[in-house]
Amino acid sequence: MDFREAMRRVIFEFRLVQKELGRLSGVHPNNISAFCRGGRSLSLENFQAVFRVLSREQQRYFFALVTGDVELAGDLPVPVIRQVGNQDPKVNVEEDLCESR
């Protein structure tokens, strides 16, 4: 899973609020939302700022999603990645995962 999808999933699973992530990280919530929707990239500096405000558990979950390491996730839910024909693997993530709350 790529960083964008993993961040979307962390925000969804932990019921994080983009406005609060923005306040804590100094990254505007609109930039976080646009990144999650695929409309805009975050600079490395901004991505790191958002990542740093995540709890250790949230960071561990993020890395578990990116690496596919189920053991790293522990008891946290790791989505199933399905191969569809000859296409790239797809992860079923709801469209509203990154909607502002």
C-alpha cells in the first residue's frame, strides 16, 4: 500500500480529525485532505510533520500497512489486499476515509 492510502487508513481506523492533525502538525487541514483524496502531494517536510503527531500505535499501524507486515500490526486491523486478474493489487478503502469530520 502506498503512503497516501496508508495515511487515509490510519485517519479512518483511528477516527482522527484532520483539523486537529493540522493544528498539531502545523500543516493546513485542506492540504491533508487534498493529499488523502489524491488531489495534491504533501512535501516531505509536511508529511513528516503530520506523521510525528501520530501516536506510536498509529505510526506502527501505518508502517504495517505500507510494508504489509501483519506481525507489526499486532492486534490492529490490516486490510486484505486482493489481486484482480493481471491488475495491480487493490485495497478496498471507503471513499470517505479522509472526509473532514
